[in-house]
Amino acid sequence: MTLIDEFTRECLAIRVARRINSLGVIETMADVMLVRGVPEYIRSDNGPEMTAKIVRHWLGQVGAKTLYIEPGSPWENGYCESFNGKLRDELLNGEIFYSLKEAKAVIGQWRSHYNTVRPHSSLGYRPPVPQAFSPVPLPLDRAAAMQ
């Protein structure tokens, strides 16, 4: 399951699992909403995990409206379809995963690269969320010497 911000093109989440049911969808969306807030709309396909009554009810309770694409019309969900194609072409077609844990780690690393390093033509060849700081903190003595 992938969650994409249509405006920034950032991949907000990728849920890697053998099967994803409606509770997995809610869990993934809730995790993102805790950090990013509740979006006005959620656009998705008509898969059973997305159209389940429990998901629709939960989205209504948190205040998000749903936009379902027409069956057989992937162009209505172009940003997500484009992302899924890139994920497939750049990673999944070239990897063999020997465990679910390995798949989660490798796909998580790819997602981080996609968001922070990989250039996007629609964004002027910049990544959606460029790194603004070093993820590894410098020891205080080295930081002081750099000043």
C-alpha cells in the first residue's frame, strides 16, 4: 500500500505486507495523519480494503472525504500510478526478497531515497523533501572546531 501526497509528490508511507486488509489501511493512514494532519480528501482505487465500510466510516469520523476513481481508470489516480510504476521499475523488478523483514527494510530505504535524493522532473528536478540537515549528529568537539 502506498500513500502519496499529490501536491508535493512525497511518498508518505509504504505498507509492506503479504496481505493488507481494512484495518491495515486504517493503521497506515492513522500513522500518517498523526504526523501530517487529516487531509481534506483521500483518493483511491475501488479495492475492497479501501471501500470497506469500516474504512469509510473511520475516514468520515476523522473528517476526510473520499474520492474513488472509476473502475478501470488508473489515469484518474495518475500520481499514485506513476509512483507505483517507478517503484516497480527502479526497485521491485530488480530485487528478490527472501523475507518480509528484508522487503520492508529495502523498500523503506528506497522510499527515503525517493523522497530526499531522487530528482523529480515535475518538481524542477528536485526531490519532494530534500534533506536540510545531516541525519548523523556531529560530536560537539567536531562541531565547535567547524565554527
